[in-house]
Amino acid sequence: MSATSHQQHRRRRTYALIATAAGLATVGALAAALPATASADERSDKGGHGHQHSRYQDVQLLSFNDLHGNLEPPAGSSGRVTELQADGTTKTIDAGGVEYLATHLRQAREGEKYSITAAGGDMVGASPLISGLFHDEPTIEALNKLDLDVTSVGNHEFDEGAKELARLQNGGCHPKDGCYSDKKFKGADFPYLAANVLDEKTGKPILKPYWVWKKRDVKVGFIGVTLEDTPGVVSAEGVKGLKFKDEVETINKYAKVLQRQGVKSIVALIHEGGAPASASYNYDCEAPGAGDGVSGPIVDIAKNITPQVDALVTGHTHAAYVCSIDDPSGKPRMVTSAASFGRLYTDTTLTYDRYTGDIARTAVKSANRVVTRDVPKAPDMTGLISKWNTLAAPIGNRAIGHISADIPSAGTESPLGDLIADAQLAYGKELDPETDLALMNPGGIRAPLTFAAKGAEGDGVVTYAEGFTVQPFSNTVNLQDLTGAQLIQVLKEQVSGTNAASPKVLQISSGLTYTLDLTKSGADRVVSDSIKLGGEAINPTATYRVATNNFLAGGGDGFPTLGQGTNDLVGTDDLTVLEKYLTANSSATNPIAPPAANRITVVQQ
């Protein structure tokens, strides 16, 4: 669909909007004022009541990222943000849920005649049951209602492969599960952009590489990419037949294409991100200096993307930041990320210069806003959630276990990580009594288990829906043989190779222990002679039977040595394994307590 026809097909917004205070972030601004050439009467005001042909036009850009199908408010810490207070203390705020996100976005658009809503990928995938059970059709329907204009793909858009992604874009019933109602699934009414994802056979992008938003004489181009390392974080089957190109080279290429088409104002939607210096969403990213408040892959990307691109909307790391990072010409450029799960959105003002057709970058302002739950719920979203929950209820409400307290999923070693690894070890022993240990990737654990009842099931009851939210990937639990030397190498790969800068610490089953010394660097951070199984040192020449999910068994997440295992045995899916373990080891009168998470001894810097 062309940009023009896309705009013509936007649904008219007729919602009664109630003015209420949204959670405010500190404003990251490249400069407080417009260029000196702009006089007061040359600039349109925010409501668009200035001169019809004034030189400067404010364009509102609302953006978010990494929704992951979280239509309902996320549980536990996944549904909270940390806010820095004026006195230096912090407080947490409950946030998220599309009923509230819709209200906040609609309120933000009030009075804005030039408003665009964009996203930075991972809208779907690793989704809770209400969306994941239906191949994320509910989330696409919700995004349509949110009036999303455009998004980049993320790595999770490839969880079910390129054909399924094309179905989410274009519509049609699922090839295996069919239609879920008497109405055919229409697909997304916004474009997914995949500029750096190529079909291996044709060498062309599998979806549109860019899209242009137009209103009257204002044009803003969007280029969408996912991280080049998507094959390293998605199962091999999901990226079969695809090539993922360098983010910077791709964006620079299409920036030239847009420039040749007369589009000078360009925003890059990049599903790659950084690590902020603070966990508070509203910290000052510019202190002590511009760009000093964020680190990670996005920094080098931002420093190398052509100055023709005016702003970067990023994602993937589930972090919150509003930072300026210098472009290759040394000029600051806004780089933003709105955490994850719909808890925040970013409100950016792009000032469009009609004389040049470009963004006046010194006037760009941006702030992250909290999707608080103290605003009215959007009735259309409540209806959508109710419709899909009714369909999911017979499956989702079934009790699969009992817990005595919250089982957190956060931390280097988490209580829930230990529990899942123990469940996989127990299942491995069912398949083969010789199974020695289990390893679980932390990225495969998507939420905590919370003690408080979510519905009518009662406190401490774990439902199938809650289990699905924790492990939504339908990975199989597999067995393979590794030598002791290979096992030691796997543990060192947590903090070396592609994981050197951002360690991925595997969750380990009971009986395996070691020391992680963060005062050291690289692979040495895993202390070799501390690695023990059942109190005995690992024998480099012995063979160990190891349970992992199929993603890890294929070498995913930067663990190539796990891809070298032998004597493979493929088991059932990981959620069934978790269910079996909870059912066998808990009851209403004897619930499971959170594991102590004391298997890895961490020496802090």
C-alpha cells in the first residue's frame, strides 16, 4: 500500500479523550530553540494554528518497541518502571497494558495535526497466551486499533519464519490452525519494514525496506532494520532462506534512495539497542556529557549512520533512554528506546523545515512517557482482550502447579531459571537416566511466576496461561553428549566471543556449581577449577549427558560449542516439561518454594 493510500485508509479517530496527566520524563533536547533564522510568526504552533505556509512545522512522532504481544498489563517487575525523583530517590510505577497504551497515545495526539506513530520491532513473538496461542493475530488487531503507522521487524518477528511474518502483514488464515472466527484475519494495516532482511535466492528484501509518511507538503521517510545477528538469537528454522545485512550499510543505502526521491526528513527504525547508565526511565542521558548515558551496539551504529538520517528509534534491549549521539559529521542526533511490553512510549517533536524539506535537528525534543494505569481503559481494547480471552480460557485457566511465593526471573541467576533448569533435568532423566545436567538460556524465560492470583484461580496457583507467558517459544527439550572440556567451554562462552560485552549467563540445574568472577575479563570470568558437578570437578575427557532446548542445542545465543554435541535425542516441548515438573512437585497443600539461586557464586567488581 502506498503512503498516500495508507493515509487515506486510516480510520478516523473519533474517541472521546479525557485530559489527564501522563507520566512525564525529563526532556532530552538537542537545543532549546529553533535555528536563529526562525522568527516566532514563521513557526506553526503545536496545534497547527500558525500560518498555513509557515516555514517550520512541528511533527509529533510517538514511538514504542518490544511489545511482545503484551495486551494485558504484564505481571510482576515486567509491569513496572522505575522513576527518578527530584531528590535523587526512585519509585516504581505500575505500567503497561494496551487498554492504557491506547488511551495515552490518543490523548497525546489531541490537537496534533501532524502526528506519526512508529515502532521499533518485536511487536509479536514471545507473547503471552492471549496472543501467542493465536499466532499473534490479537496483537496485530490491537496495533491496527492503536493506529500504528509503521514498524521495523525485530528478531522475534521471525520466530515462526518468513512465511508467517508475511501472513501477519498480508492477512489470511493460519496454514495449520486455520481461522479463529468466522471473519478472515485481515493482517496489519501498517507496513512492516525489513530493509536488511533479504531472500537468499532473489537477494531482495522480503518486505518493504522503507515507507514515506505524507501530509500536505510534509514528508518523512522511515527505514526499518533488525539486528544483523538475528540468526544468532532465533531458531535456525525461523531464518531459513534469509540473509541479514549490516544495519549501518543498509540504512545508508536507503537514505540515499529516499534523498533521490526528494525525501530529506528520515527516521531509522532499528531493532538493536543499548544499555543505559541508569535503570530509571527518566534519567538524564546527557550527563556527564552528550551520549555518555548509554553504551552497547547502538552507539557504534548511531555514530556511523549517515547524517541524512535525523533520528533513530531503537529497541531489542528492553531498555529506556533518550540520548543524543553524534553522527559522523559530529552533530548530535536523537536516539530513543521505550523499554518494553508497552510500559512506555516516546514523545518526540521533529521540526520540519519547509524551505529545505529536512528536519531542523537543533530543535528536536524527546521524552519517554509512562503508560500509567490511572487513565480510563480504551473500551475497544477491553473488547478485543475479552474476545480473545474467551477463546483462550478453556486452555489458559487450567491449573498446572502451586507456588508459595513469587518466583522471580531477574538476576544473573534467577530462582525461576533454577526451577526451569531443574524441570528440564528431571525430564532429561525420564528420557535417559544417564542425564547429568540441564542448561537454560535466560532469554527464553519471559516473565516471573507471581503468587497473587491473576484471575479467579486463587493465590499461589500457576495456570497454563502463566506458564505459557514464561515459556512461549514451543522449544523442544533435547539431550546431547558433551565432553567435560566442551562443557567448560560452553560456560566460558557465556562471557566470551559474541557474549563478551554483554554476558548471557545460562541458568543451571541443581548439582552444577561454579564461580563467576566479574573482576576478571573475557572467558577468565568463569573460574575453570571452580566448575563442579555434585561436588566433583568436571573431568575434561569424560562424557556428560546435557539437557537443553533446541535453540541452544543448535548453537543459539552465542554458544557454538553446544552446536557440536553428539548422540542427540529430541524430546517434547519445554512448556509441557515445566508443567510436568510443577504438577509432580507441588500441590495446594505443599506448594513449591522459590529456589535459593545459589548455584553460581558471583564475585562483584
